[in-house]
Amino acid sequence: MGLSNTETPKYYGQFRDAVLRGEIPVNREISMEMNRIDALIANPNIYYDPEPVEGFIRFCENELTLTDGGDLHLLETFKLWAEQIFCWYYFVDRSVYVPSKDNHGGTYENRTIKKRLTVKQYLIVARGAAKSMYASVLQNYFLNVDTSTTHQITTAPTMKQADEVMSPARTSITRSRGPLFKFLTEGSLQNTTGSRAMRVKLASTKKGIENFLTGSLLEIRPMTINKLQGLRPKVSTIDEWLSGDLREDVVGAVEQGASKLEDYLIVAISSEGTVRNGSGDTIKMELQDILKGEYQAPHVSIWHYKLDELEEVADPSTWIKANPNLGITVSYETYHLDVERAEKAPASRNDILAKRFGIPMEGYTYFFTYEETIPHRKTEFWGMPGALGADLSQGDDFCAFTILFPLGGEKFGVKTRSYITERTLNMLPAAMRQKYEEFITEGSLHIMPGTVLDMMEVYDDLEAFLVAHEYDIRALGFDPYNAKEFVARWEAENGPFGLEKVIQGARTESVPLGELKKLSADRMLIFDQQLMMFAMGNAITLEDTNGNRKLLKRRQEEKIDNVAAMMDAWVAYKLNKEAFE
């Protein structure tokens, strides 16, 4: 069978049938990806060709070995994922310059070009799913089957992790199971002057793994922007992009150069992370939007395995949702032991829930869960009554204001507006400055001149903002630190009514924090700004001996001022409810 715009892909079809029969439980994310694939099948402009993946399978099973030297039998999941990469195509019309036969001049002709559909694949799957092996066989295939000269890279937070992709390739060179590898590895690396037939064609060198026949190279690159920018890799595998404390978008850095090539491929694989507000969170939000169909991205393949609910950890029948290779590459016994360890050793709990079950967790006691920090649809709350919270700073923290708008039914709209100086912005490291630029663009963060914030200038700008949106502020809650001048002017211009001093500390913060936590858990805090997501994602709490909680941040750069301002607004609202009736 050749190209078809109606055919159901072989391995996806087998997987879909098993899901429909109830043999394979899947989570919401995988279900949404299945809907996307079904849409590709129904699209008359997208074509499926079964042969490329079969060629890939034959190469892997005939030529490659496991790290221990054993025979490689490709997992069904590998076939499913690879089918997405190799077997989908579309056609584009292009004007191509064709030289004349005598090489004097030429003409432009319209040509129809066949192109591979998938250029990026995201694979988020639990530890023990052999995802590094998947990256390795892909790299090996392109290095040795592609006859063009290719630059291929693999990267990870540590060189040891990146080397996990290289190790099986080196073993395959040593073992030389199949006819292709025997041909490529025969001869001597030192033989540079004799017959070309007696020179080795594929070898592990100081540079990486080199194919001297095509001039292609597979190398390890550190997972830092400055080591990845400027490259033009045809094939890139990015390992554990959710696991490290990465503030830079390494996938985007690789794609900047790779996208200049005609037929590039980026495969980003990872288990779930335990770090909040890294670049991975931003990418996951984008992937969720794609899965939900909020915008079309047919060139992106997404396989996100995880449990749907924390409660499913107690049900072994659901664990395959997080690790589709459970029982093959990792045993159920290992999972049972990890669950027991998570119960007996709280220090290991977050890591196990994230790495084994795909549940976003954090290494610290973060106050809001990841799901609670996902913004809602954009809403302006024009002309509505609200309670304003103020957490004022003249240093490198945000001078933060948050407004709560009672919406009825225990729902509250949330808008935040913050201020920093030019000096603070200019002193930021590049990755964090990029994050701040996003806040500036969305209008939630404003830059004031100088090195120290002028509170009266802040007051003027905030007042203009409130007037422009016709917000009816009926209460103001404030942290008294650095607030004297601001509050005095507010009282002079608006009267003393609804002014509430919110003392900071575990005894005073615990109750309002608990109430806000309940609202956020029920998705009753309706916010749409990235800055609010950032602040909520940074917020941790510290409990005293009486169980009272105080709001804290883990590191200086992880700002929580907008959450503190929201707490101040909540206290002011509660103490002045009659003003909102």
C-alpha cells in the first residue's frame, strides 16, 4: 500500500482498538491526542505511508542491541510513537529554479514537494519507560540510514543523562549484529592512508559518534542556551527537560537553528518534574492548549502519560496510564515498593509521585498545586466593585497590587498590577528578564524610572489604571511595611472607610491563606495573567508548632508579592462585606 489519505495507521489502529476494548486505560491527555490523530486520518490533505516505520523497525531489530549487548525487540510503544514521526506526510507547491541543460540560465517551475508532517514530538512519561532507549534508536537510525550529511545532538541537564542516549549506540557499534553495522565498522580508525574500503565508516570518537561515509555526527551538548543556539541540527533529542531547574527554553533554542533546515526533527522526552515556574511549565501549558484544540499544531506530536487523579496511586490497574511500558521495562513490584516508600518516607514522596506517576509535584511544600496556577480565559471585569490589596516595596521585590472582584457563587475575579524600577529590570539574568518581559507585554508589570520606586508616581499610575477600567474599589487591605505615604494619600482622597491593616505573620496569615487555598482548589479564583500564575507558583508556606501557616518564597527571585497582595485584598473584603452587598 502506498500513500493514503484515509488509511488508519497500523500501530495507532491497534492501540486505539485496545483502548476502545478497555484493555488499555488512558488518561485525558492521551485521549485528546487520539482525537488529534483521528482528525489527521479524516483530513484529506494529510497522507499516511506505512513503509517508513516498518523500515525503521527492521533497522532497529536487525542492527541494534541493548546496552548489555542483548537483542533489541522494539516495544509496541516505540512503534506507536515512531509511526507519528515517520509515516505522516503532506504536499506543498513550490516554485523551483531549474537550470537549463547547457547550464546557461534556467527557468522557475512549479513543483509539488512531499514533506514529513511531524517535526516535533513531546514525550512525557514515567521513569522506567525506556524513553532514553527510544531517543537512542531514533538517533542511530538517522545517523546511519540517512545518506545526507547530518548534524545530530542530544542534550540533558547532566552529561551522564545525555550519555544514556549514546551508550546503546556505542554498544551497537561494538557488537555489529547486522550487515549494515558490520560494513560500517569493518576496517581501522587509524587507517587514513590505505584503501578507503579498509577504513572504518562508523566509530565512537572524542567528538561523539561519527559516520565517515556521510560526514554525519551525533554529539552530546550541554543543556544551556549558549551551547545550543546557532546550531542547525537535523535531529535533536532533548532529555529530561522537565526535571531540572531550567529557566531557559532549550527546546526553543534548538528549534531556532533546526527550523532553517528542510526536514528537521526534535524529540523532547522527560518524566514529570519537581520544579515550579521553569520553562517546562510554559511548554506544558502550550501543549495543553494544543491538545484541547485551542489552536492547531499538526506538526507537533504529544504523548503525555500521567495519572488523572492523585487518588489513582492506590489503584494499580491505573498505573499504566503513567507508564505504558509497565510490566515490560519496569515491574509492578518496583512500583508497589515505591508507593510503600512514599508512605513511609515523606521526603521521597514528591519525587515518586512525579517520576513514577506523572503527577506534577514540587520538592518544597508549595501552597498552590500546578493545576490551581493555570490561568483562566481572559476577562476584564470592567466597572465592577472590588477589594484592593497592596504589598508595597521600593527594593527589588514587586510593588504589588491585587484586586478581588466578588462574582457571586463564591467566585472571585482577580487582577494584579505590579511595579519595579528600570535598575531592577536591568540587573536580572537573561532567562528571568525574558520572563519579566512577558509580564510587561501582558500589562501586569510596569517599569518605573530610576533606582528606587517613587510611591507617589506608583499611586498616580495605579489610580489612572483603576479609573480607566472604572473599577469601584470599596476596600483596601495593606501590609503596613513601607505603606505609610501611600495609605495616607489614599485616605485623604478616598476617606477612611474600608482601610484595613493586615499584619504579617503565621497567626494572622493562616486563616485567610486557608480560605484562599480552598477557593483556588475549587477553581473559584478567576485570573488570566501570567504574573499571577508566576506568583502563585512560587508561593510556599511554613507551619509553626501550632499548625499556623505563613507565606514564604523559596528563593529571592521567586516573587510572591502578588499573592501577598491578594491575601490583603481578601482580608479587606471579609471585613467589609456589607460594602459589596
